[in-house]
Amino acid sequence: MDFSMAQSNAFCHAFADVFRELGDHRSWIDLKETAGTLLRGCKVHFRTSVNRIAKLSAVVAPNHKAAFIQLATGLLDCTSPAEFNEGCEEIKRQFPGATNWITWWRRPNVASKLFEGMKTMDPQLWESAPSTTNAEEAMHSKMYAHIGRGHQLLAGLRRLFQLERMFSMMHAHAASMWYFYSLTVSENKPKNRWPVSGIFTRVVEKGRTRWSIL
């Protein structure tokens, strides 16, 4: 996930509540702490933040940009808390303007999700868990493209259900060796629509195919 404290807290609270309802005898606080060890942050978000800070000439002089990026991204490869903290202190020493920035990233509830040297997650789980949220964000983009935004609650739920129906249908077709072929349409022609199951439609426009909810 990303580094939103609201998202992290919501996950930990929900995890504890669900496992208590399932009869887990651990305390709510113990379950909440366990949930925190199951979260892994996105390296792409961190690298994006590094590049953003590196572009601020008031924080990083242009001729020291490469050095800053090397120091900051090197924190991802630290294998112990001592090595990680030493790297953070070096950034503060060479780039005082980045002190507040690196202080935020080295907070225990943030650093443990991202930096190997600060992880609290089981090592095997850490190795198997994705280190980026790009796949989820790509799916969010597809969802927005298909169902839009700003719906009322019930209307939004209905469209999410329809979207699930569409993905299930596409999976069933692929599993049974059915294939969708893109049809080329001239740019000067209007949209062409082929109805699918009465709920979804395949739209071919400018040679590109997408699925939309009616």
C-alpha cells in the first residue's frame, strides 16, 4: 500500500476486529500490532519522492543531485537498522534542507514498511510480497475508465457489481479459449458498438478496443 496513515490504521483496526470476531484469543492490541507487520510499502512512491526532492535546488544543489539520489535510494538496500540510520544521518549532514523529509521516512511505522533494514515482516513473506503498488493502481485506472467517478453509494455499488460481472465474463471467455479481436476503425468514422450480454458494450474507436458499461 502507499504511506497513508489513515489507510494503515484502517487496515490494522479491521484486521483486529475481524480476527476477534473469528474467535482469535489474542488481545485487540496484539492483533493490531500483528497487522502492522503485514504491510509493505511501495518503492516506486519512495523513488518518486526522492526525485521530487532532488529537483528542489534550495534543498539539493544541481551539481549534487546524483549524489543525493544515490544516498537516498541506497537506504532501500540497507540490511540493518544501524546501516539505515547511518545513511539517514549522512543525508542530514550533506543535505540539511532535506532533514524534515528524511525524518518523515525514517519514522518506525513508515520505515518498517519500506526499508529492508527496518522491516518487522517475516523475511519469507517480505520476499514474496510485491514491493510496488503499480498493479493495483493500474486496476484503479481501469475501474475509473469503465465506471467513472462521483457516483452516489448505491449507484456506485451497482456499477462495481457490473464491473465484476464484466471481468468474470472476460476471464471465462479466455479460459475457454475465446479471444477478443480488435477491429480497426477509421478515425473519421463515429464510434461503433457491439452489445455484450445486454450490460456491457465493446467500443472500438481509432483502432483501440475497450469495454464500457451501458
